[in-house]
Amino acid sequence: MVFETIAARQSRRVHHHSFFQREHSMSFEQIQYAVDDGVAVVTLNRPRKLNAWTHRMAAELREAMRLADAADAVRVIVLTGAGRGFCAGADMDLLEGIGDSAAHDDDGVPRLPPYDPQSRPDFHGPFSYFPAVSKPVLCALNGVAAGLGFVYPLYCDIRFASADAYFLSGFSRRGAVAEHGCAWLLSKLVGMANTFDLMYSGRKVSADEAQRMGLVNRVVSAGELMTETMAYARMLASEVSPRALRVMKRQIWDAQFRTLGEDIAVSLAEMALSFRSEDFREGVAHYVERRPPAFTGK
């Protein structure tokens, strides 16, 4: 079987210019976007409603991810929420009319084509595109993460949570089901037994329990959440090869769909390419010369 390397896939990535311009034509109303020391911080910003999800928020979040992905100054992305919560799920005004097909896209936000048409079809959905973002996406969970706010973090690469954050799917308690691939994602992260528990019960899970079962990577005090998350993000941005991060992210996500033999074949092809990269030469040079790295991402 012939495997396409990630570098080859990226070299043939095609951007649809009319779509790209349309995505960037809107102004942000429900998120905030800022760049600091190589880290783009994207903040869900409807704090009075615990950042309840809307179609516009989803479109703005997607736009912010594309801006960060395309920016040379950005090497890592952090997603968080404003105020007391990360995201309390879909805005109830949307849920009330969702059973009527005529109510879809009722705020005028268009259905969008795949974030990256060259990525796996699995990553073409309205929530599953985070793995197609070429840079690491970290999540800083500052409070309640429920419903769709429970789903988004599952698609992030690494999750930090404040000690007072909590999680609940809530789907079973609304007569809904495991949405947007979260049953698959959860079983990868926490195993089938915990997935059945969380999906069936829709119960509230504390940050400590979430860490014990593998749902989050690290729990810190509420006052230190962004400090700790940003310190980790800045470490990635300044000390690690952007090219290595880009390739490894695609390797790790795509590996979920491969056999061990297939993944070994991909890793050997990618390793050969990495040996010819600028970042590999810099990685060796800065270590031998005992100085900070100056990676270019090439």
C-alpha cells in the first residue's frame, strides 16, 4: 500500500479563495482573538449565557482557527471561555426550534465546506475539523463544559482544567444522543466503560474525576489556569519544532484509523523527510551549540 506523506498532502492543499474571503469577511461578536508570544488565544465570549453555543459563535470560532492556522507568528492555539464557564451547550433558543428543519441556519450563518478538503473525510464535519488545523490546539477549561461545550474539548489535542470546572454531556437528559462523534472520541480517551457511564447518565463530573479517567490532562487552581496553560503553550511555541508538531499532530490523529503496520510505514516515510528539513538541522545544531533553538517550521 502506498501512503501519502503529510508534507506531500500539505503541498497540494488547495484553498478556495472565494470561500476563504467569505470566512474572513465577518467581524467577531461572540469570540475574542489575540496573539501573544507565538500563541493565539481564542475565547468564547458570551459570558452572561455561560458562552452558550450559537451558529455565529461556531462560524467565528472556525474563522479564528483559520486565522491562527495561516499566521506565521502563531505556533500554538489555546481555546478557552470568558467568565465563569467554558460553554454551557447550545443556546436554548436554538434548541427550541431545532426539530423543525426550516429552523436550521436561522441566524443566517451558511453551511461551510470542509476546513481542509485534503484532510480525512472524518475531519470534514462542523465540529470535527480541529484535527485538520495544522497547529496544536490546547483547551483551557475554566468552568462548566456541557453539551456542545463538552464535545469541543474532545477534539482539542491537550486539555487543561481549573479545579472548579465540571463536565456533563447532558444529551440523554434532553432526549438527544451522543453527538458529533463524541462516543468515538470518548471511548478513545476514557475507555468504553466510562463512555457508557458518561453518555447514559449525563451526570456531572468534577475536574479531578475527569483527570483520573483521562478526560483532561491536567487540573490546576482556577487562578492559575491560564498561567499554566499559556506557560505550556509558550514552551511549545519557543522550544519545539513547528514542523515536528505539524507532522506529529497529523500522525497521531490519522493513526486512530490505521493498523500498526500502516502507521510504521507512514512514520518511516515521514522520518526520512524530517532528516532533510531545516528544523532537524537546527534541532541538532542548537543542542550541540548549547543555545536556544531558532526553528523556522521548514
